[in-house]
Amino acid sequence: MAGWRPERADAGELLLRAQLVLAAAIGTVSLRSSGLEPIASVTATELSGPMRRLLDATLGDGRATR
């Protein structure tokens, strides 16, 4: 919630973005622990690129970079 202030005009959007990041993190942990492939067996290094792009798109300006 970095940068979130309730009085900001975009407060609702920032809160939504933060919740989407939490949902992605919880979903990733759930799928990895369930054994669903390929996400269950990828290394942290292999997962970091796609996760970074997801976070950049969610928290950045809305465009995937890299």
C-alpha cells in the first residue's frame, strides 16, 4: 500500500492493486503447494521473471515491461 492515502483521488485504484498483488501471492503459494504443474516445480529463479512482470503490470503504470 505504498503511496496510499484515503484522500487521494486514486485511493480506490491503489487499494485494488494492492489486493490484486495479495491475491496473486496467495494463489501462487496455493498452487505451488497443491502440486499443480508446472508452477509446483519451477525454481524461485524461474518464477521471479513472470512474477516481476505481473507485479510491474499491477503496481506500475499498467504495462508489462521486459
